Amino acid sequence: MGELDPAFIQDFDHRPNLKATELVDDGIPTIDLSALSEGDTQELVSEIGHACQRWGFFQVVNHGIPSELLVKVEKMAKEFFELPADEKLKVKRDEVNSMGYHDSEHTKNVRDWKEVFDYLVEDETVIPASHEPDAEELRTLTNQWPQCPVEFREVFEEYAREVEKLAFKLLSLVALSLGLPENRFSGFFKGQTSSIRLNRYPPCPFPHLALGVGRHKDAGVLTILAQDDVGGLQVKRKSDGEWIPVKPTPNAYIINVGDVIQVWSNDKYESVEHRVVVNTEKERFSIPFFFQPGPNVMVKPIEELLLNGENPPKYREYNWGKFFATRNRSDFKKRHVENIQIHHFRL
Ligand SMILES: O=C(O)CCC(=O)C(=O)O
Ligand SMILES: [Fe+2]
């Protein structure tokens, strides 16, 4: 079996308890979105609000994304990762452009047992070149597409458009659930920095020591995740801190609240920690869509929710572009300081 490279070894406290990861009925709500096309959304809005408050995670069915498209997307992701390493390395991400293929990401300074391919929902996304607060220089991120599979680009661009539609619908439901107008957040997505990631988690001989993705919170607004039937995603339950597996459900998407909604809602909806455990036998694929604001957006608690001072703001404002640039930089290599987090802006 050989030895595990120490870069992958989780601290003792963060190693998974593999006995507890059997697929139990998890309690994470599954929400049927068919009411969206029927026009009566009141009940739906209240279900979304409860799920955001109690779990920060839920699954959706009848979401409008054609299942044939997802089948195509999953097949193509698998074909891409099966290419020889030198083919994949032709679209490798680098220090300047963080889009493309990457196989050595670190989460909280421990290496993840995975390989990924990232692309932007809007090609040529402009972000700050530097994380330094006063630096004004900009950088354009661009997509890198592999030559093979031949239809790769076309299929993934179509997929981005479809998931984006779902993202905006969910955004309206979240706004309504907070008592805000449905379009309250829509203006924050001009020049959006949203991206899609293809994840492949190879079988791992050391699932008790390594993780597919270490514990983390998603930094953006919402994440919309497709996973295959293998399982491995775990959510830290708010009520008791237990790690709960998210059961694979055919044709469902997993939605989670990101840090930006936590700040907008002034902590009413919290971004919840999650991680991915690996197993010795099966590879696993997942495809998150990270729905993220435009680079100029200042993220802060929404004025109307502060109730004229009765609910004082818990965060000072921060610039999304700088936050994103800082994260992108610090995800790239192992570092010895904590990554930027929203708690750094807590009042
Ligand atoms: O693969 C998964 O199920 C989750 C991946 C994830 O949390 C992430 O990439 O942020
Ligand atoms: Fe995540």
C-alpha cells in the first residue's frame, strides 16, 4: 500500500470517523421546486427559509435542469479526468490564471485527495490583481478548454447557463424568505465571478487520514452541487456539531448558503462547514457551481434587515473582489497563515 505523503494527513481532530459515515437518513431537507412553475411560492419560500436557518444546506428536486444534460456533463467530466496526465496538464492553472486543471489544492493547509477542473461562468472575468487593499491593478481570468473531449466546451457552457438560471431562482426565494423583495440581490451579479468546478476524488488507501476536501465554508453566495451516487459529502450539523452525510439523491442538487448570505442576513442564515470523505474502492465525481458576486460589490448586512438599529450590523463591509483575489492566491499553495475569513470582518 506504500506510505501516505504527509501533505495529505489531517490533524488528529479533523480525521473522519469512518464508522459514522454510513448513509443514514440525514434530516437535511429535500425541497420540491415544482411550485416555481405553478406560481404559488408562499409555502416554498417558508421551506427555504427554514432549511437555510436550521441547516444551511438542502437538496432540491424538480429544479428545471434537464437530466439528459447532467448525464452528458458527468460523462464528459469522467472522460476528461481519464486523459493522460500530460494532456490534462496542457490546461493547468498557474499563478496568473486560476482557471483550468489542478491536482494539488490545499484546504486549510492540508492537501486534498482530489483533482479539479475550474471554469468561469462568464469568460474573461475581471478581478483585482492583488489582494493588497490599496492596489488598483486588475487581472482578467480566462477559461482554458481542453481539445478533448471534443464537445467539452460546448456542453459545459450550456451547463453553466442552465445552472445560472437555477441560481437566480434560488436567490429570489432566499430574498423572499428574508422578507425582502425578490430582486433585492440581483444587482450584485454584474460581472459575476461565479465559477464551476469539476471534482474527481480517486479511491484512497488512507481514508482514515486524508480527506477529499478538508472542512471549509464556501465563500460566495450559494453553492449548487451535483454529486454522483457514491457519497462522501458531510455537513457539520448546526444543532450538535456532528458530521452528517448528505445522501446522494438521483436528480437532486445540493444547495448551501455561503459566507456572503451569512453577512447579508446578519447571521440569520449561517454558512455551514462541510468536508468530503474518501473511500478505498470507488472514485467519486461532483460538480459545484459557486454563485459569486461581481468584483466591485461591497458585502455588508442588508440595511432593511437591521430594523432601524434593533438588529445592529455584525460585520463591517468588505470588497468581494479583494476577498476573492486573496482566497484565490492562498488556495494555490501551502501557507502557514489562516486564509481570509468573514470572521475577520466581524464587529
Ligand atoms: O464534492 C463535494 O461534495 C463538495 C465539494 C466542496 O465542498 C467544494 O468544492 O467546495
Ligand atoms: Fe464547499
